[in-house]
Amino acid sequence: MRRLGYGRLAMPEGHTIHRAARLHGKRFAGEVVAARSPQGRFSEGAARLDGQKLDRVDAHGKHLFYQWSDGDILHVHLGLFGRFRVFAEDPPPPTDGTRLAWTAETGTLYLAGATIVDLIGPEDREAIASRLGPDPLRRENNQAAEFARRLARRTISIGAALLDQKAVAGIGNVYRAELLFLTGIDPATPAKSVASKDVDRLWTETVRQLRLGEKSGRIITVEPSEVGASSRKDLLRDERLYVYKRDGLPCRRCGTEIEHTEMGGRTIWWCPSCQG
Ligand SMILES: [Zn+2]
């Protein structure tokens, strides 16, 4: 059995989803699959997919779309507990909770615990996309301007706005705290009051960080030299982030104690000195 290292985070953010789209596309696109639902809750859908060829996979925010040869689109949202497991060869038996399992000549995929596993058509997909904000990992035009436009309409804090998938698609709780630290923005600032040059920097940094995360499968925001390491790979687990879950610890840059509070329904961490 060879388990492929696709990484695993407790709460997938956009980079994990885009990475899954890229790796699943690479492995399974062009392949005909034998599909089933070991758990039984997706039996009808699996029966429809059985014998179809996967054309391509793409992601928008935290949503995955698998396009099949008969025109079906498999829509997946992992939510908090969803998990893929992919094996190149000799897969172990699926767990009882595996909603969807497929096997192709190039490997086996198991999906369990996801919030959404559904077969949809192109109109449904359009409707889902229309409810999402710009996605920093999709290479589309005018995304920075669209991000600025959406923030300018929001009176909620920038900390809360970054979790709103209608404002920007794909940022989760780890990235929102880290991105605001990296750009020196106080999370409590009303979204519409963030200076436009800061909004520009925030977008640029978001694209940069999520691309790094997509590539490595990990969220590492710390500049290695700041903690005495020579490369991102050398960072220890507790050296990878600036503020997330570091309440009470000294800021890596100024030594001020990192604070935390509730914002947008989740806890956020920040440095009161660097982000003022
Ligand atoms: Zn600081």
C-alpha cells in the first residue's frame, strides 16, 4: 500500500482544495472509473459515475468540481471533516464512512466526511460560482479590483470579511490571521475603511501565500530568516506561523504579546503593535 502525501489539515482552506484539484486531475483526468459508495449515502450518484471518464477537475474557493464525460459535474465541499485519501496501488479497504470510492488504472480515491457530495449540472455550478467572491488561486482578470470593490461595501471588520466567501473565496481561519499580520492591518478595522493601498497589498500577499500553500500543501507564512532557519523546509512545526494560536506568546517581530478575540464567529489572533 502506498498512501500519497496529499497533506491533511483539520480545516481545509483554498490552497488545499486547489491542490486536490490539481493532483486529482493529474492522476485521474482521462481515466474511466469504477465508482461505488461503501457508506451507501451516495449510491445513486456513484452508479451514475461508474464507467464515466473524468474530463477535468477545478476548484473555486473551497468548492471542487469534477467534470465527467457524460456531462455530470461532481460537486464536493469538504467542510470541516471531509477527507480524501488517494492510493496509487494496493488500496486498503475503504472505511465504513467512505461516501464515494472510485478506482481507475491510475489509482484509487476515497472520499469521506464531506459536507457536500452531489451531482449537479452546469447551471448549478454557475449559481454556486456567482455566490462566491474572487478566488486568489484562479487566474482571472480584475480580481484585485473585484476584491477591493467587495470590501468597500462591507461595514464588518476586515477580520470577519476575510472569512466571508462572498467577499473573497478560499481564505480560512489560519490564513486570515496570518495575512492581516503580514500586511500590518488591525483585524478590527471596518473592511470599508481599510486604505486602498493596504487592500492592494492584502490581495497581493493573499495570492502569494495561497500559491505557496498550494505548492507545498502546508500553511507556512514565516520568513525562515526571522526565526534563524535557512529555508521553509527547516522550520519546526511551531515556527511556521506568526500569530495563529500564539496567544500569550511574544510577537516574532516586536515581542509584544499576541492577543486573540472572537471575530466573524471564529477566534482570531493578532499583534497589537505590528497591526495598528
Ligand atoms: Zn509585533
